[in-house]
Amino acid sequence: MSLDQFKQIWYMEYAHRMWGRLIGVAFVIPAAYFWIRRKIRPQYKPMILTMAGLIGFQGVLGWMMVKSGLDYDPEGRHVPRVSQYRLAAHLGSAFVLYVMTLWTALSHLLPEREFPQATKSLHSLKRFTHGAAGLIFVTAMSGAFVAGLDAGLVYNEFPLMGGRWIPTDLVTLSPTWKNIFENPTTVQFDHRLLGISTGLSVAALWIWSRGVPLHSRARMAVNAMLGMVAVQVSLGIATLVYFVPTPLAATHQAGSLTLLTFAVWFMHELRRFKIAK
């Protein structure tokens, strides 16, 4: 690695740290001010405390993640790469914090809309939406393991892997469970399956929603989910076959958060069934 390449990484890391600290300050100071002035409703106080705690926890996880890539090997065999476990924990915590913030914001900004009627299919659709959102989250977390292991740099083809549907080196580590988290081939294979499952689940959700009485805003949210999952799957395939260029990989990661945003929005629209009279 040249000095200029190191500087580029250093400046990116420094900007990320400063941005994280700015987020903490931007949240804690106004929250403390409104708390002291008794401007926060009692039902929101536990959420505010939880989000503040998560912001601090994010800082701790971030440092633990970076530290895992600083271990020194006197024989020079060490590759400066952070732990995929800590990377996934850091990303997962960030996603949880984002979802909590988004849900709270939607509760403040969007008035409740009335449904034409509360049918059994509407209740079932609500449960399926929660499942789809959970699958989106799990798929995004599997992406963190792909990034942490550079698993996107193996088998750069789709839909096959080395000319086979199931690669020959899928289970090479012992004990077997380690392959799920530490074998780049298995990690990429799992991410492919999760991505395809997510796409099919969102498509099924959209088809199901066509026969359910939804108000216009809920319909807009589920339509956004369908459009975004198509974009996200396309981005994932393109990132793989083009050998993971950083701009494309970053766009793919941002796409996962965008898709989760639309899923949370749709879940929020279905949180209560206020029936039109």
C-alpha cells in the first residue's frame, strides 16, 4: 500500500468518526434541552433514552471493530482487515438505531389514515410485512459478512458459482457452523439465497396487497418496496460481476437501507387499522 492510498483510507475513517460524533452531539444536546424544558411526552422518554444509549454503543462497537484490524503480526502474515463479526454488529446496531429514529419520526409527521375495512387478509398482510422487513434486515446483515471477508471477490458470476449451482467448497471448515460466518464461498452463497428470497418475498407481498383494501399512502409504500427491491437485486448482481467496485458496492449497501426504509414505512402505515365510517 502506498502512502497516498493509506492517506485516502485515513481521511475516510477520520470523516466517519467525526460524522458519528456530530450525530451524537446533534441528538443529545437537543434531547437534553427538551427533556429539561419538559417538552417531551412521557411515552417518548424511553425511546429517547434508548436511542441515546444506542448512539454511545455505536461508538464503542465502532472502536472495537477498528481495533480488530490493528493486531500486529511480527511475522508479517496479518492482513489488515476488521472482524466480520464486529462489522456486522456495528452495522446492525446502526440499522436498529435508524429504524427507531425513522419510526418515531413517522409517528410525528404522518397522520393516521383510515382503511376502507379491516379484513382478515389485511391482518395477515400486516404479519407478512413484518416477516419481509425482518428478512430485509437479515439480508443486509449477511452483506456485512460478505464485506468483512471480501466474499464478493470470489465467484464473480451469476447465477452459477464456478459453473455449478452449489460450489464444491461450500463446506470446508470445521466445525461446520463456521462456514456460515467464516467461509467466503458459503457467506456469498447465503447472501445470494437471502437476496433472492427477499426479492421473491417483496414481490409476493406486492401481489398480495393488490387484493387488500389499502389507503393511498400505504399503496404508495408497498409500490416503493417493489421498485426498490428490483433496483437492489440488480445492484447486487452488478456489484458481483464487476468485481465489487467501491462506488457500486456503496450504492448497493445504501440500497439495502432504502429498501428497509420503505418496509418500515409500510409497516407504520399498517400499525393500526382505523376504519372509515
